[in-house]
Amino acid sequence: MLSIQKKLVVHERGQPQEVIISWEQYLQIIEMLGLDLDDAAIADLREAQQDRIAEKRDAY
């Protein structure tokens, strides 16, 4: 599980406005969510998922 070290920015009334995290943690989150993948990688993953659903064992 990812542990996030963060700084919380609040406005005058104490309501949260922003969260600041380190660049390394930001990159970890982006990678975990798959937001760093290009269109070709996403298409490959979708194709692999369809192969798995169709039980095409020879595809992998």
C-alpha cells in the first residue's frame, strides 16, 4: 500500500484548498493509475483483456 506524505494548504477559514506531495510520489501515483501509458500500450492492454475474456490462451 502506498503511504503518501503530504502537506495540506487551507484558506483563512480552515477549509482544505490544495494538497502538496513530492514529485516522486506523484510519479508513483501516475504509474499506479496507468496514466503514464501511451495509446499503443492502452490498446495492447485492452486487446489482452479481450483475449482473456474470450479465453484465448494461445494469445498469451
